[in-house]
Amino acid sequence: MSNRNFLLKGTLLLTLSGFLTKIIGFIYRIFLSQKIGAQGMGIYQLIFPIYTLCYALAVGGIQTAISRLVAAKAALKNEQGARDVFLLSASLATTISVITGFFLYRHANWFAIHLLLEEQCTPLLKILATSVPFGVFHSCVNGYYLARKKLSIPATAQLIEQCFRVAASFLLFSIWSEKGIAITPKLAVFGLLAGELAAWVFTGFMILWDFCKGHYQFTSMIKPLKELKAIVALSLPLTCNRLLVNILHSIESVLIPGHLQLFGLDNASALSIYGVLTGMALPLILFPSAITNALSTVLLPSVAESQALGKNENIRKNILLSIKYCLLLGFSAFVFFYIGGNFLGILLFKNEFAGTFIKTLSFICPCLYLSGTLNSILNGLGSTNQTFWLNTLGLGIRILFVFFIIPYYGILGYLWGLIISELFITLLSLYCLRDFLFHHSL
């Protein structure tokens, strides 16, 4: 399959899967917002910085290492080496995830009180901790199959995860309602655990089948310590980068409700506003990103393969094609959300604040969809330090707005920070890729 056909077919497949997943997830969000309320959504959203920290530590850099190294070895027809990379990487990531999950479970109360500043998050973090190893292994398998250009496996896993998440939550809601048990954010976290467990079973079966079909023999592994060193050398800087970025993101998420109180809101109102923004408005704005996320996912191994084979002109064409379609989608989404934001907020969430947020956030659509794709291209080229500094800059701008603007202008000040940070990240990403954009022969 040619590189262009792979990009188009792969993006289409992952886009369809992404749209189905997002449609299911969006209906699920509406269900959650009605059953646990805006404050419950705020509490639920608070735990995700801890969740992403665990993932960043266990698999953040390793998944990218799998995609890059497996794609490079597959391009050179080294099947044994490609599977060696996966086995070593997945073993390392799973070990880290088990330790991380155990630590989070044991100290969930401390994290809730001292980091999230909300004791109600304690039981949610304990449930979340048990899901980490399942999700990490699932991510490793996805990285392997993306590198092998077998995109149906990650696409199917994505759908399975979402379907089981929603089904488990609906089932629990029915049981709890019948028994008179209070409906709390635990409902959503149990659903998350069920989804990760289902995806783990599916991806585990698929990778086992792949290894058996390829007659893989562990005893034939060539220089495992050398391979492990290469994996660590590539993944460690990216893991550290992502950890720092996620720490900054966690700081941002925790500070928002507190600084909304400095604006004059009480704790319940601050959590409600935070829940409306992160649990209702932002997911809707991110809905069209199913297309750009699919493109980003396909681009990383494709760019890594082109780089390994010295096909720099292919990289340039991929970048230009990505910019064209991301901007087209971004400006279309901007017009749609700006015109229909207020109507969508009332129709979908029965919340006026959601409509206001959707309309304001529409301005970030062109930059938001493009920056994620450019970030993936930079990672595919091995420019992980550049993506780290770009993400750090973006978060730094947003945190400054949280500190200095929210106390005077409320949540509107944070929305301004989002717009400015996305604009900066996009422009600087284009600058980092200037050699590929403006030079035909490299």
C-alpha cells in the first residue's frame, strides 16, 4: 500500500471509529450530566489529571517508542525485531503501571485532599487505580498495530472500550436506582474501569494471536539488553517531558475551581462551572477532532517509516496535506459552533453556560485541530524535545491566565487563555517544521 493510500484509508478507518466512539461518548456525557449533575461532573473531571499522570509515567513515552521502533524495523522487514520491541516495551510499561496503580490506591486519600483539594475524589481514585495496568497494556498493543499499519485493531479496541464503558454505567445506574443507592460520580469511574478491562481482553487476545501466527520464539530474541536500552533511550526523555507537562496540566486543573472562588463563587458553584466547561462544552468542541486524531495516529508511524527510509519528500507532502485538511475542518467547525453554540448548549445540556462556553471556544477550533496533528508529526520525526517545550509554553500561558485573569474575569479569562495558548503552539509548531515546508529537497 502506498504511503498516500495508507494515510487516506487509515485516517478514514480511524475517523469512522472515532466518530462512532465520540457519538456514543457524547450521548454518555449527556446522560452523566443529567444523572450526577454539573457539580458531580466537576468532581469526576478533577480526577483525570491524576489519571493522565499515571499514564504518562507508565506508557507516555513507551507507546511512542513502540510506534517509532516497530515501524522502522517493519520497514526493514525485521519481523523478529519488531515483536522483540513490543514484548520488551509492554513488559516494562506493565510493570511500571502495576507499581503506579498500587501506589495510587494506597494513597488515594492523600492525593484527593492535598493535590485535588477535594476529599470526595478519594473513592474515585481507588477505582481508577485498578484500571491503570489494563489501559497501559491496551495502549502498548495499539502502538504496535499502528506501527504495523493494521489499523482495524486499534479502531475496534476503541469501540469496544467505549461500548463497555457506557453499558456498564447504564447497568449500574439501573441497579442503583432500583435499590435506592445514590447516583454519584462513582458511576462514571466504574464504567471507565469496565471499558479498560474489555479493551485489555480484546487487545491481549489479538497480540497473542499475532505472535502465534508469526511463530515468535522468545528464545530467539537478539540482544534484548541492547533493544531495551534503545527503548529506554527513546522513551525516557519523552516520558519525563510528558510527566512535566501533565504535572503542569494537573496544577492548572486544580487551580481553576480555587481561583473561581477568588472571583466570588462558592465551592459548589466553582465545581459546577468547571464541570460544565470540561465535561460538556470542551467535549463538544473536540468532537470533530475524531478526524484530526485519526490523522495524527496514522502520521506518527508513517513519518517514522519515511524518515527511516530517507524519503523526506513524503514527509513534506504529508505535512502539507495535513495542514490543508486540518484548517478546512477547523474553520468549518468554528463557523458551526459560533453560530449554533447557544442553541447546542440548551438543546444538549439544558445549560446556558454550556452554550456561552461553546461559542467562545469555537475560536480555538482551527488551531486546536492543527496543533495536535503537527505535534504528532514532530514526535514521528523524533523531535520530542520540541513538542515538550511547545506543550509547556501552552500550559504556562494558560496557568498565567488562571492565576492573574480568572480572579477578575471568571471562567471567561480562562477561555481567553486557551485561545491564545493554542494560537502560539500552532505558529511555533509550523516554525519547527519550516525546513520541510519550504525546502523541496532535503
